[in-house]
Amino acid sequence: MQHILILGAGLSSSTLIKYLLDHSQENNWRITLGDINEELAMQKIDNHPEGKGMKFDVMDEGLRGKLIDAADIVISMLPARMHYLVAENCVKSRKPLVTASYVSEEIRGLDAEARKQGVILLNEIGVDPGIDHMSAMRIIHRIRTMGGEIDVFESNTGGLVAPTYDNNPWRYKFTWNPRNVVLAGQAGARFLHNGKFKYIPYHKLFQRYEIIKVLNLGKFEAYPNRDSLTYQEDYQLHDLSTMFRGTIRRLGFCDAWNALVQLGATDDSYEVEFPGEMTYRDFTNSFLAYNIVDPVETKLARYLEIDPNGDIMQKLAWLGMFERRKAGIQDRTPARILQYLLEEKLKLEPDDKDMIVMQHQFEYFLKGKKERIVSSMAHKGEDTVNTAMSITVGLPVAIATKLILQGKIKMTGVHIPIHEEIYEPVLDELESYGIRFIEE
């Protein structure tokens, strides 16, 4: 019997856990799920005969080592900063590791030792990063096989609320970690555009979006995501004129979010030590110049140079930024206070469904002629547990885990899923779950 250890039972883990439990008896698997919240872990296992839920604290070095020693493979769905602790133990115990998170420099540094020990540390096999890598590389390899030379590569992904449930002024609801949404883009972004290197600092990021059209879903905004140039080496795309990776939002989102950035409400570097009980109106006013005459709304519109009766102000008012209501938390960073308010206003309702939207655009030269491929995917969630986010993050992780246990992925060292050995079987199985790309 093969023993699978899953660490982390959060929102993105639901589909992963279900897949492994559903396939456990036919594959002779035993699954242990550890989480800091023991009740949540046991709830996700749901008394399955091949599963066990337990309390797990990644900082408990003894327990961490003991569980990894006893496993045949480890899946870490913990916060990204914790993966390295797990990865160190995996290399030491010669156990393969699978994560959906970006490769950190610390994990990259384990490559040589992982190869020496004969184990794979497979990262970035969720949705973004993950399905984006695999679906892009399948087309990149196809173009190269035909003899084509790629000139333009753009890739955009977004976790959104499905159209039927798109019923607030922001046209957005949280489908994954709210903190990551609030802090998105704070390191700025780098990309290539028409042969020119571009660096967009955080305070300009949400002003630098482009408009794209996806399938029959209409138009969206795409703003730059992190460092697009990181993947030039991985994808072997050295002679491009354009390389851009972006995050998709619905029309109107970026201008309104930019207002929060310019106000200072997304700052996570200091705590707001407000005397007495702070209201959300006080919170907004704390960023603005003293003026005893004008109301907060007027001061804000003037400071941001926006229409006091326009769409952006309406979005901010709907959030509750001007309400004389006591703030849910105090003495925290502006980002934390804003996050608390957003979690209240932008949460998925019990009957809501979410949606993942992804699109790649390629331009390439073939036999002296310029060709273009647009490859798009949209996948809707089933409910607030089996969300599109959980499905598209969890299924690739689960399928890759199965392939490693079956000996069909034989690579060692630190990897992301850009190799045919990984992406072909994973993408093929994802299609059976309705996760497929349409080329135009």
C-alpha cells in the first residue's frame, strides 16, 4: 500500500483530497491529511476508510519528520513560505514532493541534493502557475516542431465569479486567499513589449492594464502579473519581441482597485494605531489631508482626481469606505483592515459559483508568414466547496501525484511542469473533467 501525505486542508485542497480518496482503493493508496485545524482535516476526509485526518503543525519538527518518513509521497498545500521546511525533510527522507506554489529560491537551492537522492520536487502544478505552463508549452512545442519561430507570447489568467452570480459593482468575489488578492502586485511587474523592457512599479500597476476578449464571455482587463521574464529560460523563449503574463479582471475593476492603492489602503508596512473606536469612514479619512469644511467623499475625489459621482466612487461607497460603522478590526495594517472589510463584502454567497478564465496568445513566423493562435479556457465551479479554483488547482496536483506513484514521471530534482512527460498526461486527463482549451 502506498501512503500519500497531504499537508493543508484549505479551500484549494478540496478537489485534490476528493480525487485521491475516490481513487484510493483501485490504486491501493492510504491518505493522511494534516492541518493545523484537526476538525477541518477530519471533515475533509469524511470517514473514508482509506483516509485519516489529524492535527499538523509544520513547525513541529519531530512530527513533520515522522510523517514524511512514513509517506511514499508528500503534497504540500500549506502557505508558500512553509514549503521549504517540508521540502528539506522530503529530500532528507528521499520522498517526492508536489506543490502548486511558485518555486522559491530556497527550494531551487535543493535541486542538486534532490537529484542526488533521486527524488522530484515538483512545483507550480496548480492553475496559475500550473495549467498555464502546461497548456502553453504544449502549443510552444507544437509550433517548434512545425519549424515556427515564436515572436509574441501573452498569457492571462483570472479567478472570477461566474457570470450569473456577477451581481456587485466590483464584478468580483473572493475565490481564493483574500490576503493574496489585497497584496497582489506589490513587487511590481516586468515584461517585454514590442522589443522593449518594461518595469511597472506597484503604484502604477493597476493603471497599465490592457483589454482582451475571451471566447463568448466578452471583454476583460488584464494587468501585469509579477516577473514575466522569469519564464523566458524555462520556456526557452529568448528571441521574443513581447512576453507578458497578466491577471484577468472584469471591466472597471483595475481603475477602482487603483484608487485603493493610491489612497494607501493596501499598505501592509505599518499598523494604523487609531485612538478610540475607528469607523471605516475614519479609516478612509486617515489617509487624507485635514480639512474641516469638506466631507470625506469630496476630499477623496479631489485627492484621487476622480468624478465624485462616478463609477469609482460608487464602488468605494458600496464597499463601505464612507460608513460611520465601527471597523471590524483595529490596530492592524491598512491592508489587514481593508481585507477584513472586503471579506465581508466580496465573499461568495452560499449559492454562488466561480469561474477560472485563461487565455494564451501566440504570434510566430512559419515559412516566411506570420501566424497567430489564441487558446482560451473557461471553467465554472460546482459550488462554494468544489469551486473552479479548487478544481483547477487540485486536479493537476492530484494527477501528477498519481503519475509519480505509478512511475510514469521519472524525473528528479526541482521542476515545474514544462516537460512533455508531465504536461501531456496531465492535460489529457484534465480534458476528461471538462478543462479544455479552444483555439481560435
